[in-house]
Amino acid sequence: MRRRRLLERTLRAREKQRDQDRRGLDPASMIRLAGFGAALIVFVAVYIGFHRQGATSYGGSWGVMERLTRPLIFGSNALELIALLLVGLIAWRAWRKMQGRS
């Protein structure tokens, strides 16, 4: 009986460890996510470039883009600040996941 209990506890501990390892940070999925995000940003930039065809004035529905590209703090614009905020949020989530506090 003792041996069976020890074996059961050992198996449960191994399963628990395996479950914790699976919940950890997966570098391959993070790289895929980063590649998808970069492709999406390039797609939007190319679409805007072809749609505007070199026009420098932001009129009509693209007028909001002018507000996002004006310098705000230390020469950085709102788009750069939003990108930094998103990258910081993703890094914080990855760090929390690595600490085991999903």
C-alpha cells in the first residue's frame, strides 16, 4: 500500500509539473505573433500609401492621421507612444506569465 501511495503522489507531482511547463512562455508563438503584427502594420502602411498616392495633405477620412503624426512629447508622435505602450503591455504580460501569475 505504501508503495502505491508514493507512486500516485509521484505521478500527480509529474502531471502538475507538466501542466505548469505548458502554461509557460512559448517563444515560437510569440515570434509568430510578432511576425503577424509586423505584417499587419506593413499592410496598413502600404494600403494608406497606395490609397493616398503621395498626397501630403490629410483631408477627408484620413484627417485623424494628421493628429496622430504631430509631435507631442520630446519629438515623438502619438503613433510611436501607442506602439511603445502596446510593446510594454505585451512584455509585462509575458513577464507575469513567466512568474506564474497569469
